[in-house]
Amino acid sequence: MKPVNLSEKLGYFSTHWDPHVVADYNENEVMVVKIMGEYPFHKHEETDDFFYVLEGELQMDIQGEPSHTIKAGELFIVPKGVVHRPRATSEAKVLLIEPKGEPNSGDADREAAPKTRI
């Protein structure tokens, strides 16, 4: 048991769309990721998708709905089965919580990023 400094962990890497596991919580992985640009539209059939913006802001595009802006200090949960696409025009730093083994790509044509532990 020890505190996890998220700013410190985010300083260990500079890549985008590359989640890094910083802790385990029950059967979930707690991750930090830097995003810039857009991810492909996708969905997760079996789990909700949790986003908490630490720095910057992101847009969450939901198929068939207007985009949502999520700012630093705000969280957004995409219900399972909902087609969505996160994107950011400038770098955003985000905390993610996902069940262990859940690929970040969902059903997208994009290959899932490996989940490095830091």
C-alpha cells in the first residue's frame, strides 16, 4: 500500500493512446493515458468505459448524439454497447478504469494498445 502520484507517472512516457497501468482495483486496472487527435469509433459490449480528465479537455463523440466536452476535473462514463470516439485537439491527460483484460480498442479495427505497468 502506497500513494500513487499520477503526475509523476504521466511524466514517464510521452506517447499518445498508450495506456499505462498504475494500480489495480478489485478486478480493474487503473490507468493513465495521454490523448491527442482522435480514436476510431468503437464500443465495448461487456463493460462501461470510464474517463476522468486530469488535465486539458477531451471531446466524446457518441454515435447519433451531439459531442460532449469533458474538462479537467470531470468524468464521463460511456455505457456498454454505446458507439463512441474520444478525441482531443490538444493533449489531454486522462485516468481510465477498465476491467482487467479489456482491450482499449473495443470492436474497432485498430489493434489494442499494450497495457504497460509503471
